[in-house]
Amino acid sequence: MTELRVCIDVEDLERGIAFYTAALGLRVGRRFGDAEVGLTQSISCCAR
């Protein structure tokens, strides 16, 4: 299975979480201390 990871640096973590969860529908998966958070979303590919 192929995995895609994207790292985005933000000035304010909480504002970044609010933006990406609202704009892209991502969910907070897990936190790594006060400096990093994993955002997740299920994405489906369907054959026509």
C-alpha cells in the first residue's frame, strides 16, 4: 500500500489545526507534544 505524508510548517499550531480541519475536513489523529500533530482523513479511489 502506498502512503502519502505531507509536512506543513505553521506559525501557530492551534490556528493551523483549525484551518486544515475546517478547510480540508481533516481530523486530529495524534499529538506529538506541543509542537506537532498528525491530521488524518480517509481518501477513497473508485474505478469508473
